[in-house]
Amino acid sequence: MTNHRKIVLDYLMEETPFTVKQSFVDRIQEINEGYDEVPEEVIDSYRELNEYEVWEIIRKIACEGKRQNSN
């Protein structure tokens, strides 16, 4: 069974430059709009997530961004 949360989280962790404020929002928008740069697997997995799972991913990304920028 595919772990949709892991696919989306891994993609966002890898593709989000945490030093740019708007970057995370841009990555989510790219997934939502199905940009060509986003792998199909990520787009499909994101569509399978429920609201709770999306908020959990956002929380994890926010914590990582805070950790990286706390210096």
C-alpha cells in the first residue's frame, strides 16, 4: 500500500527552500494546480489525502522550517 503522506511530505521537505517565506505556499500551489515540475506520484498522493493528513504535513513542514531558521 502506498503511503501518500510520506510521498507528499518527502517531496515538500526536499523541494521547499526554508529560507524563503513564500516557498512552502508556492510548493502547495504547484501541487494543487498540477504543475509539470511536480511528479505525478506526488499530485496523485496529495489528492488522496484527507484534511487532517494535509494539516499534519503542514505542521511537520512548519516545525522543520522553524528548526532550520532558528539560528
